Amino acid sequence: MSGREAILNKVRASLNAGAGDRKTAVDERLRSAPRGLIPARGQLADAERVALFEAQAAKVFSTTERLASHADLPAAVASYLRSKNLPASIRMGGDPRLRGSHWSSQPALEVRDGPSDGSDEAGLSHAFGAIAETGTLVLHSGPDNPTTVNFLPEHHLVVVDAKDVAGDLETVLANIRDRFGKGVMPRTLNMITGPSRSGDIEQKMLLGAHGPRALHVFIVEG
């Protein structure tokens, strides 16, 4: 027996030892989904938690705007596009919260349906939730909010309900499990912290390096 074979046999033997215990431990972890360490920074009252999200989002070059209700969204989107001298056109999926807004109140605004093909200047998504401690938005894939809208348009506009701004990642993941259930998780979960950026070239920050160069968040309070 060669030295290589002896080492591999020893590894195989150690892996077989206690295999049943490891399987039990893995099954238990998958069943119970234990939470990791919860940082204290995001454990705040509702108003303070949303304010923390805004502050952390600003640190990563995102902009935020408060809305009283979803009814205010069409006017807010139109105003943003005008302020950036962008075409009066927005791409979005079939999220019922977005579709339920009164887009007819902005007759000059074109609303495009479905995934982005890369030709859109601005895309609109509705986040599943947000993480206050890092200023992160959490969006799951699907026809309601196509992943292409998150990454292909130059300007990404995201709506999040204030009640869905959690203090930490663990709370958002628990909410995802509750929403979809075991074995029915979304195919992709995108966590977006600010617009795309890179400092690879001469250590200078460049926005829009690999995706949107602007991220604007509408926080709906109602």
C-alpha cells in the first residue's frame, strides 16, 4: 500500500465514523434553521430602525424618499425621472403592490411590463424587505420582480414597506422561510447594498461598474 492510499483510507475511515450522528445533526439544523448571532445595532423601535436604514443606505451611495402610501408612487417615480433628465419610462414586473398604484395619474409616463432586455434606463422593483444595520434591500426572484430589472437598467428604483425594514439579516431570512415554506424557497435571493460600484481602477470609486449606477429607495410608511 502506498503512502497516498494509506492517507486516503484513513480519511475514509474517519468520515464513516459517526456518519449517522452527522446526518442527524444536519437534518436537525435544516429543520430548526437556528439563528446566527444578532447584532445589537438594528434592534430598535420602528421609527428608529427605518431611520437607521436610511442612514446606512446613504453611506453606500443610495438615496431614499419617504412616501405616505403606494398611491403616491407614480408621481414620485415621474418626479425622479424628471430630476435625472431621464425618459418618462419605467420597467417593472407584475408585483400586485406596484400594479395597484394609480399609474394612470401620470399619463406621460410609459410603464413597460416584464423582464428587462437591457434597453431600459430605469427599472422599478418592490423589495421583500430591508436590513437596517447595513442599508441592504432583499429581493427574491420571480415574475413579480424579475431579477433583470435589478441589474440591467442604469437607475434602479425600489419600493419597500416601512413595516418590512428589519433590524438584521436573520429576521429577513426567517420571514422568507415563513412566506414560502420549507422546500418552496425562491430560486434566487438578491441582497442589494447600494448601486454597483468598484474601486479596482487606481483605487477610485466608480459607480455603475457592473450594474445600476444609481439606487433610489421609496419607503412606504402607510
